[in-house]
Amino acid sequence: MSSSTTATVPAALSSIGAPVDARMAALLDAEIARWADIDPQLDAPLSALRDLVLAGGKRLRPAFCHWAFVGAGGDPNDGRVVAAGAALELLHTFALIHDDIMDGSSRRRGLDTIHVTFEDRHTLAQWRGEGRRFGEGVAILVGDLAFVYADILLAGASPEALEVFNQLRLEVNIGQYLDLVGTARNEHDPEVTRRISQYKSGKYTVERPLHLGAALAGRFADLEPELTAYGMPLGEAFQLRDDLLGAFGDSTVTGKPVGEDLREGKPTPLYAAARIRAEGAAVTLLETRFGSPDLSDDEVVDIQAVLIDTGARAEIEGAIDRLASEAIDAIGRSSLAPVAVTHLVELAHFVAGRDH
């Protein structure tokens, strides 16, 4: 296949995402009313969480969970898979909020990030203390609330499903630590950056949601190898596309500033490929300016040029094509119900070619 950043959004993402959104909205609306009745000040953090959760998002994780569940023989209208999808989205929101603090990001899904919102609130109210610490502290707590609400949504799931969810949660935190260390060390070893990509995003975006769906249907043990054969390469392709969007994406589409990963110095396979191939002034530019928070717009363009001229961008595009094809071949050989296979193939094409 050939990846293209004009991939059509599968209609199933909306049909699966709508009940998931409704489930999250119902939970958070009830929690806002509950806690605001105790103290009106508690409306602010919970409403900020609700606003972020419902501001957008592709709902890929619920979709992968849903189609594995259906492919394993589950009823597509089963409320358990809707609750699981909502739990996955709230866990994802937890990770996004904490990630934005660690990266110092200012925008997410077209909104101010949670820590920026509450820093501004502190400044406008002229409260005591340091606004930045207040904003980050509130954001950590809002992320923790999302984490707890995800647990609440999965209460009553089978021990097997809960174990899959626990492994997913561990892996995303481990991946985030690897990302932090890799950024600090200016990591550009290809194998290390690939491992970071797998654990930071790939496994918890595709493989584990698939596993969760199969576990909810009581078929994790027999379907795990087939789902992993699809989920691992597609999860890697997902993160590689994310890396390209982080370096070249349109902020009006991604909801994040252009070149954000370049300012943060993210240890991506894209950067590793460029470092290996760069020569002369390009090496100096990458060594001295990649990862600088004060990177100018012109310097972003210069680094983008290095990523293109070294062939790094083309290498990653080729890897995305190869990995997505591997995933499609694997799911085509699986024992999942044909309707699920059809939709998982469609999702693979979208993941490989998306623009946000």
C-alpha cells in the first residue's frame, strides 16, 4: 500500500465514538453536579476535563477494542465494550494531560492545555504563589481524575480484561519515562527510538485495545497471537505517522503548534534517521538546535529541510507503508469475523495515511 496524508476517516469511527462520547459525558456531567454541589470551586477542574475529553480525538482505541470484540463473537451493542472504549479514552486523556505538562505544550485539540488554563486563572485572579506551579499541579490532579474514572468505567470487567488493562497502563507509563530519558539524552540510536515509539504509543493505541476487546469477549488466549501480529506493526506505523505530523503537521488540523516535536527534541526514528545521514552544517544544526524551546520558525523550516534532504522523511514514509501492509496481511489471515476484518483493514489504511 502507499500511505497518504489524505486518508479518509472511516465512518465507523463516528458510529463507535458517539456512544463512547455519550458514556463519558454522562459520567462527567454527573460528577460535575455531584462535586459542585459540595463546593462550587470543584466545577472548574472537572469541567476542564470534560471539555478536553469531548473537544475531539479520533476514538481509535475504542474502535480497535470494538472490532476485536465483535471479531471474537461479541455483540456490537453490548454496553461493556462501550464502557471499555470510554475507559480507554479517559486513560488516553490522562496521558495527554500529563504529557503536556512534561513537554510544556500550550495547545491540545485546539484548546489551551489544562496547565496553561489554570496558570492563566491563577494570574487573572492574582492569587498567592507561583502561577506555573499552580497550573501544573491542577493539571496533574485532573489527569489523575481521568485515570480514576477510567477504572470506574471498567469496574465489573473480567479478571482477564482487567489484567490486559493493567498491562496497557503500565506500558504507557514505561514508554513515557523512556521518552523523557531519550529527550534528555538526545537519543538517536534507531533501535532505542523504535522501542520508545512502541511503548510510548504503539502498543497502547492498537495492540492492547485489541487485546481488551478479545478479553471482554472471553477469547484473549486464542486470539492474542493474531491480534498482536496485526496490532504491533500497525501501532508502530501509527507512532511513525505521529512523528511526521509532529515535525511537519498543519497546526489547524493537528490542533498543536507546527514543529512542536522539533522544539521538544523528541527522540523519534525520524530524528534518528536524519542524524545518521546528516553531514556538515546539517549535523551542527541538529546537534545544537534540535530540542531548543526557543527554536524560531525559520529554524523549524531549516530542520524540516534536513529531515527531507537526508531522506529521513522518505525512509519513515516507506516504513509506514511496509508496516501497514504487514498488519493488513496479518489480519487477513486471522480467524476474526469477516465484518471485523473489513473494518480493521480500513482502520489500517487510515492510521497509515491520516493528517491528524
